[in-house]
Amino acid sequence: MSAPGLLVIVPCGQGKVWDRHPDAGPTPARDAYTGAPFKVNRAFAEHFAERWVILSAKYGFIDPAFLIPEPYNLTFKKKNPDLVDTATLRDQVTALRLSEFSEIVVLGGKDYQKAAHAAFSGTEATLHTPFAGLPMGRAMAATKEAIARGEPY
């Protein structure tokens, strides 16, 4: 059996559908995050990935169809007891069969990259962080450039 193609991990976003539509109710994760960085990262994932997941600071690794029940405001950038922990992320890597991917692109800032690396430690997956260290605007531009080029990294 051959290894599956590319997995892309997209960070959740601060902007959410409830900011503009407070009565939106439960919303699929792919539509719940509405900020420009998420939209660019989603486009990258939809362009290159065989499968993509969202890394939520609250829920961990979630499929784009996962229903987010209500607004929340958590980020890996700030310590909070409600953050998903590394043990849960590692369990999700196994349960969601994410470790079957040998090549993984992790998008987002250093805190999300750190969480992803911790979650996949001990697996044979190679994690790529092609836009690591770039400021937000430059990372978004580089992500768009990668899509236009047709090369994820």
C-alpha cells in the first residue's frame, strides 16, 4: 500500500462567523473561521492537500466539516487552562489517522507549528513549515505565491 499524499494543517483563526452573524448557530469549521489568514491558508490546503485539517486551540485537529457549536476565543499564543493539550493532540493524530501521511505542511505561526510538531513527535511524518518565521502579511503573500507557482514548498 502506498503512502497517502500531502496533509495540510491549517491554523484556526481569530475572526469567526459569529463576529458578523451572532445568531449563526453551529457552523462547519471550514466556514466558521472568516479572517483573511484562514481564507488564504484554506485556499492553499484545498489546492495542494489530499486531506486537510484545522488545528484549533480549543478542539485540536478537526476536519473542515466539524461543527463548531459556538464562538470561542482561544489561541496557542496565550496560556490558558482550556487549551487542548499535547496528549490530546497525539491521541487525535492516531484516531484521525493523520500519522499515515508521510508529508505534512503546517501553516500558521510558531505557536501552532510547535503544537503540531509536539503532536507528531514519535511518528515518521516529515513536517514542512514553508513560511516559518515570516511576518503575517509576508506569510500570506508567500502562501498565495506557492499556489500560483503550483508548489507547496
